[in-house]
Amino acid sequence: MFDNLSLKLDRAFKTLKGTGKITEINVASTVKEIRRALIDADVNYKVAKEVTDTIRNEALGRDVLISVSPGQLLVKITQEELTKLMGGSKVDIKLSGDPAVILIAGLQGSGKTTFTGKLGSLLKRQGRQVLLVACDIYRPAAIDQLKVLGEQIGVEVYAEPENKNALQIANNAIAYAKKTGKKTVVVDTAGRLAVDDQMMKEIEELKKALNPSETLFVVDSMTGQDAVNTAKTFDERLNFDGVVLTKLDGDTRGGAAISIRHVVNKPIKFISTGEKMENLDVFHPDRMAQRILGMGDVISLVERAQQSFDEDEAKRINAKIRQNNFNFDDFLSQLEQVKKMGNIKDLMGMIPGMGKAMKGLDIDDDSFKPIEAIIRSMTPKERQQPDIIDGRRRKRIADGSGRTIVEVNNLMKQFDDMRKLMKQMNKMGGAKQAMSRMM
Ligand code: GDP
């Protein structure tokens, strides 16, 4: 996400390095670079001009403290301005009414159905009783798709595959929700490939009849300026409450994220960064600005981890580490947990400074496959007692997993190093405890 933009902005700030003062002359060229980087990232020209003008004025109006360089100050100002541009602070969705209804709108392929599932999963985790409603009557596959997602996340899906009247389905669904005590209803609607009058009428009608407490417009961020234009058209007809930006994991230039709020004047509420149910983040303008500037987003990373990690499993593994008992089964279980958090490259990008280091590196979930194959070729006994794996067993494991003996040896070495480190940490922890007891 934003790899290119981050890189270009970084270069722009570097041009200011070394100079001790911000002056009209040295700031002008940097600001020009920033503007070019934003426009290249598909930010609307007018928006890019406005924001860079503000950055310049702010920069000239501020004293450079001795402790920061002009470049650092400009990074800070840019971060502040990007944050403001994207809305300042996060805006939550409104959930009121019994049941609270959330209406999902957007073009076909924007990621509506996927998002409906993700939102259902999020609301469920917050302890709500949720019902998902399949009102995408034109795309029969959408109903099945939502059903599959519902099963996966353990949330009920209401559908009437034979019924071609979206309004009727939605009304029946609400009656059903009331009957079954579901307090939150998320309605997935039909989209078209392009804005189309009949689609708009249908969704307008749905909105009028259902009176949702929240209407969310889902848009594919990879469509760049079109995303902004589509948002405008939908907003004129629907007066939606918030935007969901999807596919920010792709090769997107990210401009939509930056300019949509400014142009439509509606807050972005969620961003989606992958096809998995876990790949959903609440949108925080300040964190996003930090991410754009390559400063990472550790807070979102931690939140993602908290959501994905199974606490009991973490406790169990912790105990095993403390007993110097960590084995390949535990290792495999840890791998599974990490994979649940989402795309590895994306996760690494949330770590400050990593974004740049990762550029050009090709990491995907498949990177774990060789390791997994090797571990899965071990017998249960070998996984639990790695020490018994001798040369003969290594050869058998290599043959069984289709990997080379060198790869098996490397993994064994890494695993050994890891266990040594764990032992050392245990010892240090023990020593620390002993010390504090003596004190
Ligand atoms: P709908 O027609 O609006 O309901 O769109 P879908 O939910 O069916 O999504 C269209 C395609 O985009 C599907 O293949 C999804 O798996 C994919 N998709 C949805 N959200 C994301 C995302 O955030 N990132 C990526 N890479 N793919 C996504």
C-alpha cells in the first residue's frame, strides 16, 4: 500500500536535508516535489494543490527547532495536513434502532459482498447478534458467496433465492431479525458495472423503506479518480454516511484514500486490504497519513494481532516456552496464527521503516509453504521431540516433503537457534526475578 508515494515523498523531504532553516526558496522545491508525488498517486490535482499550498504556508510560518531538521519538520506538517485532509479523526458507524440496519451500496465488483461478511464478523466479535441479508438479486452467485462467508464467520445469512424483489426480501429479513432477536442487520445490495438509473432507484427505495442507521458506500480504490466520481454520484442520490475503501492491498496508488473525503465530504470508515475476513481495518486518518509517509502503523498492527490471536493458544505456547518445551507442533500453530493476520507484506509495511526496506521484495503467504511442508512430513513424535531428528530422519523428511536436505537442515538450525534464544530469555527472566526478590 502506498509504496511508491511513500518513496517519492521520502525523496522530496531529503532535498531539504542539511539546510538549517526553512526559507521560501528551499521549501518551494520540496513542496513542488510533494505535489508531484501526490498527483502521481492519483490525488485530484486541485486537492494536491490546496494541500501543498497549506503545507508551504505552515512550514514558512513555523520556527525550526534546534532538535529537528527542516526535513523532519516538513514531514510532520505533511502528516498533519494529510490527516486533516482525510477527515481529522475516525468516525464510528451509527447503530441505532431495533434492529439497527446497515445498508451496503456500491458498484458490482467493488467488494460489497466481501465487506458485508467482514463487517458481520467484526460486529459479532463486538458481541452483537448479527443477521446478514442477501439482496443482490441480479447476481445469483452473490447469494451463495454470502452464505459461504456467513458459515465461515458463524453469522446467519437471510436469503430468498427465488424472490426477485429486493425490497420484499429486506422487509422479510427485518421481520425475521425481530423474531429471532438479531439486533443488527447488514443488507448487501445489488450493484451494476457502472452507475445506472435503475440500480440507483432500487437502492434509493431500499434506503427509504428500511431507514438504515448507517448507509455505507463501498468503492474499489484501484479505480483511482473514478472512485471519487462514483462516490459523488452515489452520494447525490443516496446521501450515504460513510465510505469503505477496498483493495488497498493491491497495486493501488492510493489517491482515492487521500482525496475522497475532501471531494465528497463524507468520512472513510473502513479500509479493506485483502480477501480474507480478517483484512479489515477501521479507518484512522492520522494512522493512514503515517502509513503514507512510510512511518508505519504499529497501532493497527497490534490491533490486528489482538483480533487474530487466540488468547488461550498464546497462553499455552507461552507456558511451553517457559518450560523449554517449544516443539514443531507449536511452531506450526504459531505460523497459522500469523497467517490469519493477513498478507505478510502488508503486515511488514505497518512496521516503521519496513515499507521502504520491503520494496521489490516478493513475500506472500506461499513463503511459508516449504517450511510447512517440511514440518508436516515429520512424524508426530519428531514434531514433539525435535532432538530425535538425526541425519537419517532428515533425509526421509526431505524426500517426503519434496524439499532438499539443505532446506531441512536450515530449518532445523533456525529452530534450534530459536529454542536456544528462548532458553536464554527464560534464564534472564529467572535471573531478573531472583534479583528483584533479593532487592
Ligand atoms: P461485489 O460485487 O461488490 O459484491 O464484490 P465482491 O465482494 O464479490 O468482490 C469482488 C472481488 O474482489 C472478489 O474476488 C473479492 O474476493 C475481491 N475483493 C474484495 N475486497 C478485496 C480487498 O480488499 N482486496 C482484494 N485484493 N480483493 C478484494
